[in-house]
Amino acid sequence: MTPAHVRVPLADGRRLYCRDHGGPGPALLALHGHFADGRTFAPLARALAGRYRVLALDQRGHGRSDRAADYSRRGYVDDAAAALRHLGLTEAVVLGHSLGGVNAYQLAARHPSLVRALVVEDIGAAPDGDLSFCLDWPRRAPTRAALLRALGASAPHVSGAVRAYADGWGLAFRPADMAASQRALNGDHWRDWLGSTCPALLVRGRRSRVLTAGQARAMAGRRPGTRLVELDTGHTAHETDPEGFAAAVLAFLAQG
């Protein structure tokens, strides 16, 4: 099924882009991580088709959504809340990977009426990352191949964000925005993780270098109603093992 393209207008004049995969089931809002966009959840949408209506948002500064003046925690959460309200949705399942995972559990803590269940993929309650390496990436290259060569070892992780522009080939985000977003993401968010009461699934990749096994166990142990599932993947479980990831999500949601 080809997703419907939805533009979400915001109070400050920006617009967010959302892919609505449709279907008769309950709504599931999917929030991607840094460098990605909503297309990363297309396999999940296919796996959940007929049971859940997956809406995959391009978050601020990513994909087809507009850039923002800031990449604050409040900004991301307000965007997600605005998207749900524009779509007329309450009590949605909210799923997020990495950056999107923090946005998801902060949304649940700050707007509990909008979230009936959480799926958080491979991010902790106290993230501490550094994306400053992306500041050395080229702004433009004469060809797609030249851009991918210049990106080096990072190319496989951002190839989906490569775009053709009037002045050459570049990425669908500004590296400076990504570095600023990560700095704002870092910090102690335990209060938000523990600040909601809806059921939650925490998915960790066993080979992840982002979420340690110890922090994942602590998160599941300290928050009632949280189930921890580990898959034999790295940080991007939904891409590396799409079948296992979808099965874990479906099993969790089937519990009610």
C-alpha cells in the first residue's frame, strides 16, 4: 500500500511531513532517530498492516519536514503532540527509535492523554552521545557516488537521506542541526521515563553501543508495566531484524 502524504501545519509556520500507511486498526505514531526519516518504518508498517495504522513522522529538520529554530526537548515533544492532534488522534501507540524513543517517552510523560502504549527502541534514560563527527561531512557533491565516497564509513547509515539539489547532491538534513539536536538530547531523563503509567516495551539490540544491558534492565525494573526484549542486533533493531522487531511489537500490543 502506498502511504498517504500528510502535511502537519504548526503554530510557528513550519510544516511537518507524515506518511500515513492507513488501515482499519488503532493508530501507531512512529518516530525515527537522527539522520533518518519516516521511511525507515515502511517494513514495520507492512508487517502491522490490517492490525495497526502506522503514521511515520519526519521530525523537525529531517526528511521532508521543515527545519526549526531549535532542537530542544520541548520542541520535539510539542511537534509530536501537534501531529497527533492535527490527525485527530488520542490514545495512540507511540514508537520511537533512539532520538525518537526519548521523544516518545517524554510525550507520554507530558501528554499522557495522547499515548496509550509506548515502544522505545534502543535508547536509555540518560543518553550521552556525540554527533560532532558529522560536521565534517560535505554540504554538496557533484554526483551521488561522489557524495557517498566523501561520507566514507558513514555512507551506509545515511544513504537513504541523499538528495539531488539544484547545486549538486547533498543530505536531507543539516549536520549542524543534528549535532545540536544530540547535545539537547543528552542528559538525565529518568523523571520522564518514570513519569508515565501506560504499558511500555523497551527493545534493546544485544550488540548496541548506545543502550547498555545494565541500563536497560534498570529502566525495565524501575518502571512498572515495562517489558524488556533483546534482539540479536545493534542499535537499529527495526532495520537489522525487521521480522523479529515486528514480532516483538505485535506480541506486546496483543497483551492489551
